[in-house]
Amino acid sequence: MENERLKPMLFTALKGYTGKQLAQDVVSGIIVAIIALPLSIALALASGVGPEEGLYTAIVAGFIISFLGGSRVQIAGPTAAFATIVAGIVANKGMEGLALATIFAGVLLILMGVFRLGSLIKFIPYTITTGFTAGIAVTIAIGQIKDFLGLTYPAGTATVETVDKAAAIVRNISTFNLQALIVGLVCLAIQIVWPKISKKIPGSLIAVIVGILMVKLLGMNVNTIGDLYEIKGQLPTLKIPVFSFKTLTSVAGDGVTIAILAAIESLLSCVVADSMIDSKHRSNMELVAQGAGNIGSALFGGIPATGAIARTAANIKNGGRTPVAGMVHSVCLVLVLVVLMPYAALIPMPTIAAILFMVAYNMCQYKTFVHLCKTAPKSDIIVLVTTFVLTIVFDLVVAIEVGMVLACLLFMKRMSEESRIRGWKYYDPEDDPDGPGLKDIPKHVRVYEISGPMFFGDAEQIAAISFKDFTRALVIRMRGVPAIDATAMHSFEQLYEKCNKNGVQLVFSHVNEQPMNTMEKDGFVDLVGRENFLPHIDEALKRAAEIK
């Protein structure tokens, strides 16, 4: 299958490549770069790093992922999903710790791709991805209230965790700056209205220009990026972090989180892109590319990167159809970094906050969230809301861990409720000569029918199988059992011992492939006797009737 091949999509896309497609890719790459410019800066600031780190990420990771990726149109760079994670790592372990965690994540992603684990992402429930995505959107929005309102905090105020940010806002609301709010509201309104005027030029870029002009021309007392950060318009340079076993173990958990999130976000973006261009991505190659891109980003001073759904969609809508568009987007950002980066110092912080408010709104999927709450089973709603709340109150690591455990437990409970073991009822035709015709079962034969998967959650039902003193054969019909696990197998062994002790012969009817393989491997088939495993209930009943 094509999506299993470890071959960059670029090599396939360039077969039959035309000058017309090149022109479309170049134009699309330039437009996407314009879109990525304010977003990369805003997301870098939301992540607790300098504005140039966002561009380094879009340049290095964006180019590598397009060059090696498994999608024709994927655009990669910094995304909102990583903002709170990165901010926490930087606050606790510094840029060195972030670089190590990102490299660790990159290696994991490459291994995931090499070992063909791309398809395993589908086992992460939709409720979990929706829950933590909505939670991340809320944390981003809360984190931007400070700059949107122009609040000032006393030195040493803790603002790493979302709960701390919310508390700091409440305590310092009296420092509210009306001029900052006006700039923020104008920039927010522009982003809402502008798409109705033009879809080619991003509203975030217009908001940046208007925000700069408002502060400069009107002399407004509003913090700008230059007031808070040192702007460097330099090309990224190689920075190799110091490796040691102690530092690697300290960032391993963060690295795993980054890897899982990068895999989920990038493959989701690929799926969305496939539906838009009627194509099919190579999931394993995409994971390898994501790994290489994140390693490259970390080595050149960037932050974690993944596929960006909004930028990928913009690339498609503007005619990009090959990875060349993504590579052009990165080259354009290099020119922006060298030529225009000093002007980034003029961007007002309320403008950045307004841009991130729109990012949070677009990623929150509130309609999907509400729809799930109204229509999904209660178990799914529990997973959704729990993941959402834990993402906000604690962090993404806790949210995903608890969400997955909860989802698995509730799924097993649901499967257990679907599993049944019931004994056949015996019918005496003398009581009602006109009754339904049933199978003729000798008195010494007892029949039980099992339906549903038998695993540790409901294997105890097997132990509940009973028989009478005069029973000499026990028929177990298993046509409705798709799978059994080791616990269920152990219960069958205990049932055999119970039957053997009481002189009862077990006979099995219609054992499906997986249960049969498990019983074969366990030696259970030989223990019971192969002649007692029959393909049909009629044959099983005939065999049981012969046993006296």
C-alpha cells in the first residue's frame, strides 16, 4: 500500500512536473509565508520564547518536513497545540531542556515511522483529541488576556500554569490599560471582518500593520514586542545541546508528549488535506519527516513543529499541489527574517494577543464539542470532558494519560456488557404439541451459547457455567465469540478441570479463528480432544449424544 512506503512524496510529485505547476506552487508558497509570518511570531511568544524562534521553526522544520514528508501539500511549522507545553518546558528547564526534549521527540517520531506505527494513531479516541484541542484553545486564550488588556504584574508573579495565569489576571485586573484594549479590539475586529473582503491576504497581517500604525501615529501607551524582547534578524545557527544521561531522563516525559502530539496533529492535518485534494498520504514517511524536522528545528534554535492544518488548507486553496510549495514558503521566510525582522519590534502585544485569540477560536471546535456532548454515549462524554478539564487545570500529559486510561476502562466495560453466556432452555413437546420445533437434545447434554469477546473484564462468566448431576456432555457454542484473551483461556481451563472432575465431557461448536489459535497455542485443544471441536452445532450435538 502506498501509505506504507518509506519514500518522500516529493519524488513522486515531481514525476511529470510542469512549469505551470511550478508557478502555482511558488505563488502558493509566497502566500502561505505571508500567513505564517505573524502566526509564527505570535505562537513563539505564546510559547515563552523570542519571536525569531518561531521563524526558525517555520524555516528549518518547514523545509525539512516538506522535503521528506509523506504528504503532497502539508505545511509545517509552530502550532498552537505546542504553545502551553513549550512554555512549561522553557520555564522549568530552559531552552537547553526544550532542545533536548524536541530532539528526543524527533528520534521517537523517526522510530515510529520506521517501525510502521503510523496507523496506530487511529487508536487514540476522537473524544480525547477533541477534548485536549479544546483545552489547549482555552489555555491559549487565558494566556493572552494579560496582553490584550494591557495588565502589568509584580515581579516574580507565577504564570506558568493556566490556573496561575487566571489567578494573576484576577489579582491584577486593576492595572487594566484602556489603550491596549482598544488596539486589541480593533485588531480582533479586522481579523473577523477582513476575510469577507479578501481571502488572499490574511487578516492577521492586516491587523499587524494597523496595530503598528495605531501605536506609532496616535502615540498610544502600549507595549510592543521590542519593549519586551530583543529582536535578532539573523539566520539560525547550529546549536548542539549538551547531552547527558541525567538531562535526557529529565526531559524524556516531555519528549514523549511532544512526539505523540506531533504525530497526532500532523497525521490529522494529512487526512484533512487528503480529503481536499483527493489524494493519499504516506503516514509512516510523514512521521519520519516530522522527526527529522523537529531534530533540525531544535539544532537551529527553533521549537517543536508539526503539520499546521490552517496553513496546509491555505496552500491547497492557492494552488499548491506538491511539496515544492512548502519549501518555497520556508525560503520566503528566510528573506523575511533577514530583511523585515527588525520591524517586528514595532508589533503591539495586544495585536499578538488578538491573533492568538483567533487561533484559539479556530482550533477550539466548539460546535463539535457541543455536538458530542449532546449526541455521544455517556462514556464518551466523560472522556471528552475529563480530557478537556485536565488539559486546562493540569497539563496535556496528565490529560492524555488519564483520558486514554479512562477511555480504555469504559470501552472494556461497554464490551463486557455486550458479552453474554446463556444456557439453552429445554422444551418438552408433550407439554405443548403445537409448540415451536426445537433441536432434539438428549437429557444428559447441556448447551451454553457464548456471544461477544471474552476477556478479563467478563471471563468470570465462564466460571458461572453449571450442569446437573446427570449431565455427561457440555456443549459450548462459540460462533459469536470473535476473540478471547489469556484470562478467558484460564477460565476455560478451570471449566475443563471442573468438568473432568465430575465426569463431564466438553464439546465445542464453531470456534472462530482467533479463539481457536489461542486454544491451540495453550494446548487446550489437545487437552479436550480434537474430536470434540466441531464446526457446526448439529455435529457438536451429535458428538455429545454419543457420550454416555
